Amino acid sequence: MPKNRSKINFKNVRDLPPMVMSLRSMAANPTGSWRNLRPVIAYKDCIQCMICWKFCPDAAIDIVDDRPVINLDFCKGCGICAEECPKKCIEMVKEGK
Amino acid sequence: MKPTLPLEEYMSPGHLACQGCGAGIAMRVTLKALGRNSIFTFPACCWTVIDGPFPYSTLEVPLLHMAFEATAATASGIKAAMKMLGRDDVIVSGWAGDGGTFDIGIQALSGAAERNEDIFYFCYDNEAYMNTGIQRSGATPYGAWTTTTPVRHFKREPKKSIDDIVAAHRVPYLATASVAYVEDLYKKIVKAKEIRGFKFIHILAPCPPGWKSKPEDSVKLARLAVQTGVFPLYEVEIGIYSQSIKSPNRKPVAEYLKLQGRFKHLTVEQVAEIQKMVDDRYAELEKRFQGN
Amino acid sequence: MKKVVMGNHALSHGAQLARVQVIAAYPITPQTQVVELLSEIVANGKLKAEFIKVESEHSAMAACIGAASAGARTFTATSSQGLALMHELLHWSAAARLPIVMANINRAMAPPWSIWTDQNDSLSQRDTGWMQFYCQSNQEVLDTLIMAYKISEKVLIPSMIVLDAFSLSHTYEIVDIPDQELVDRYLPPFDYQYRLNVDDPHTFGGLTTPDWYMEFRYKMHHAVNDALPLIRQEGIEFGKLFGRAYDTVDPYRVNDAEIVLVTSGTAASTARYAVDQLRRKGKKIGNLRMRVFRPFPFADVRRYLKKAKKVIVIDRNISYGYHGIFAQEVKSALYGHSDVPVYAFIAGLGGRDIFPETIGRIVTKVEKSKKPTRDIYWVEVKE
């Protein structure tokens, strides 16, 4: 299924398949709004080990130009990346303020 | 530095797992190991909800939601159909929680194991019926609080030895795994993919709400479980045991328990009881690792 | 080719001719011969199929759901306790819109243990969405099984072929077993548009909120309803090709009948014999055999019953606290269309024989009153 980020709108029964089946990805559901804390990576100390990337339960860390980049649309702020970082270069910062 | 796992994802972000969900890590790694040529079936479990409501889905491989008891039987049926349709190459997997494996799903599991069905059966074990709000299951360890084993009546029975039970079926492949050792889990699945017959993988998946632990501690807990010997990592291939990750100088079990609110009420004596249970079980396994 | 076969073996031959691909079944008296012969047929290479020897009936239906979801033509057979054990998954398979075909040998529910015929097992499942066909002969069993695949695969609703324990399952009758080529002409291979497909992945059965659940149930109801004209049409098409046509109901000497019996299964064969006996005595009696139960053939039932002076429904089943289930449905079909009094008789539970004389006595009793004096009449119960 293509990672279409938009929601689907049905109008009536005729729009529906005969049985319940998925038609689009959950990428249409940005879970970034769940966060209270946001991970911030201090890239000067990052050794690009990708441990943060491998442990993310939400696949919310992308690898861009060999660096981990937090996908803030989806990051739930669980803090596993910060906890597991061997260089302790990820800080969990309060959202909002 | 190169990542230790392949980059491609087979599940999208935006799913409904709690913050710090061990089951999320388990699925992500498993999908990387199995690849796109896979079909999954889930019983009622956390992943029923995690995958998302109609008309959306997180998984990018075909998935059949099914009833609670039926995972191994459903997977057997899917595999039989794939054989008949000339697609025996497709990997068929049942993916169930501990409830759907140890308790209500055990009959279908035993039947499929006995028939040596050519399927994967993954149990992601968060040690209680978490999806329905943290009720005890056969997988809940001794001493744990759950909503049906409140502190005054905490769980007295030890965790059911599902690995011994499945191994007794003389299945070609069984492995335990932990979401802290993702390369180990990945390697085991890639190895098992070459094996015909029933393949059982039991993955420890910490659950912050159910274990009353901090979301950021999920990987740490999955590591401590192995380092204390609470959840040893090993493989069993038709009755032959081999240890995957050795834990020499095992850490005391208290280090693992103290990070989880579900064990907070335990007395020093009860923690010592748990230490003894872990020691005894570990000694038993060591004998098997040495081929006694 | 004509052979003398028992009802259970008619099912095995039918499944073979229908080229079923996955069979998942668990043994239960009186179904065992169905799967035993199928095992031999598969072992001899006469049918290319995977036979999963599951460890319970619930797993049998689960395996069928898995296999059908993946696009295979699936078959299973069971009876009473086994059917009851599948109940959860009967709801599942129908709402998942899977064209599974299953044979159910009508056997009385326990306790106490009974292996003899009674319809409570299948009729208890009438709300699950499965289509139900009640057969009176081994020929009909084989023919209906083949037609069921065609119908189910078109409307995407599963079918249950129902036959009486021992009276049909273990009774030997002459059956014309059609040639494979003829069946292949009638029944194309199963091509499931919505199958589990690694090249076009989807998730099936996910959580659905009240916003859309009802719409899916609406579609399912219409699928079952729309099957009725298709069932009639296929009954005619089958007749053209194989020489034996079938309809939703089977009327016998109903045209000028003052009293019409409503029966199903082997009791209907007995009823026809009794009708001939009573006609020779000058009584204007007819019999309407119910063949298709779900979807319920309202129009056909009305057509054949509304001109009668009395209707006697003989139910080999009961809904406790009410009366027989065919009687319920017949009354509801007639409501607003006819005032004909309907007598609800319960006979033959737990396999007790229904003799022509039994039917004679039922008719005599009904002749004594203008309309029913009781909600429910029990036949020959030692009250």
C-alpha cells in the first residue's frame, strides 16, 4: 500500500468493499501529538551507531545522510532512544513551552 | 557506521502502540527478517489494535485478523492454501500475545506443532492480558501484580513453561528472544527461514502500562531479563539446546524487579524466592546446554 | 455413473468433483466416513488437496477461514457438538465473506449424548449468515454440494449442506455420480478477488467503529438475500446440464390440498408416502418440503401455503419456550398474507422415528379442530 498520508472518506455503502479490509496506511495518523517530551539529538556527539534507530518501536527515526533524524510527525516521546544512546547525546526536552 | 539491521521498513509509523511498547520493537525487527514475501495472522491481542482501525493498517504485508483461540490453526490453513496455489515460497506466520499462546491458544498451538506445520509462530510475551487491561495470564510471572492478581493476592503460580511445552513436541526450531537483543532475534529468524516445519519464537516484550515501568526503560528491562537469567536466550532444535547469549555473573534479580511497579509490593523474602526460582531454572537449562 | 453410496460418501464424491483444495476436518459420529473416504481419495492422488487433520472443530473452521482467505476452495464436515464448537467462527466466516462449503450431519445436541438425527444443531446457527440447504436424498446431497460452491463463490457467503444422521448419512441409495468433465464445465476454479496476496497486501477484519459496522452488515444481509434468485437460477442451470433441477421448496400434491404438511430432510420423504396413503383414503393432503432455509424463501412458502385450509409444520427441532423453528418462520412468512391456521408439531427429536402412521395420526388430530388449540403439539410424547 502506498504511504498516502491523507484520510479516506466514505460516503455510503457503495464505497465499501464487501468485507472489512484496509485501504490505506496508518501513516495517515500522525502520532506526534501524543508526546509530552521530544528527543533532541546533539549531532556533535553522535557517532552514528544507529542504536536509537534500531530500537524505536514506532519506526519514527529516519536515516538521512548517515545521521539519525527524529520524525516529529510520529515520535511519541517514549525516550527509549535517549535511554539507549551510548553517548547520551539525546536529550528529552519538554514539549510546548 | 552501518546499521546492524536492514534499512527497509515493512510497517509504517502512526500505529497505536503505547509509548515504549516492546511489542512494537518485536514486530519491526521480525518484519525486517521475514521481508515482503510474508503473510501474517493475528488473534485478539494488543496488535489487533496497534495495527489500526478500518480502513487503515500499519503492516505492509497481508494480514488476517482472526479469533482469539485460533492463530496456529488459521496459519496452518493459510499455508495449505498457499501450497495449493503454487506459492509455497510465501512465509506464513502466526503472531500472538502470551494469552493467545499460553492459554486460550494453546490447543491450536499444540495441534499445529504436533502436525509439524510449515509455519512460523511468534509469541510476543508481555506477561499478561494487556489489551484488555492487564489481567493475569499463564505467562504472568510469580509475584506480579495484575488487575486480577491484586497485591494481596499477587500471582502465586510460576510462569507457564511454554518453551518446554513446545519443545516437547520435538519441533524443528524453537528460540527465545528479547527486544533488547534485536540482532539476535533477526539472526534467529533468518536462520529459521531455511527450516521446513514448525518454528516457534518466543519474544519477551516489556509493557510500560502493564509492568508499571517507565516507557524509556523497555529495552533496558528486556536486557536485564536476560542478564539476570529471568529470561535466558537459547535455541532448541529437535530437542538439542544451545544458548544464544551467555550470562556469566548473572546480575541479581532485584535489579530487574525494582524497575517495575508490578513487583513493588514484594518483600525481601519473596524476592529471594524469585532469585531461587531463577537460579534453579537456569541450572536446569545449563544442563541441557551441555547436552546432559 | 450410477453407484450405490451412503450419504456421507456422496459428500466425499461431491467434494472430489468440486475439486476442493483444502480440507480441514475433525472426526465426529456420524460424519467420519466423509473424511475417511476423502483421505483415501487424496492419498490415492485422485484429488489434489491439502488435508489438515486438525485437533478440534473450532480449529477446522479456523483453518478453513485461513485457507479460504488465501484463495483456496475449502471444505469441511461436522455434526452437533462439533458444529456448536464452531459457532464463533460461523459468524466469522460469513462476515469475512468467505465461500466455505460445509456439510453438517444433523445430530441431536448433548446432554444426554445421542448420535441420532435432530435439527437443533444446524438451526441454532441460522443467525450466523450461513446459507442452509436441507437435503432429502444422497443424490441431492452431492448435487447441492456442487451447486453450493458456485453460489457461494458468486455471492461470497458460505453454505451449509444439511443431511439427517443415519437416515441419510449412513443410508445407501443409488446416486448418479457425474463425470468430472461435466462438473468442470459447470463449476469454474475459485478466483478470489480479495485473497491474501503478497503482491497486493491488505489487512482483513480490522477494528471498525459504529460509524461503518452497520453498513458492512447491510451489505452482508443483501448478499444473502440476493442469493435467493441465484439459487433458483442455478437449480435450473444444473438441471439443464445434469438432468436434475432443484428449487427452493419442493411441493408435492399441494395444488388442491386442503391440508398442507411442511417438512424437511428425510421426514419429507416419509411425508410424501403418507400423503399418497391419505389421498387414497380421500383426504386432500399435500406436502411442502423446505429445501432452502437461509435465505428464507418467503415468496415460495406463501405461494404454496396461502390457499390451504390448514398448515401442519412438522419440526424435528425446537426453540425452547416457543415451538419449532420451521413453524416460526412459516408463520412469519404468512403474516399479513394469509390467515391459514398453522399447527406447530414437534416430532422425531433425538432420532425418534417418524413413520407414515405417525403423520396419519397427526393429520387425524388436526382434522378434529378448526384451528390450533395449543401453541405446540408434541407427537407421541409419553406425557
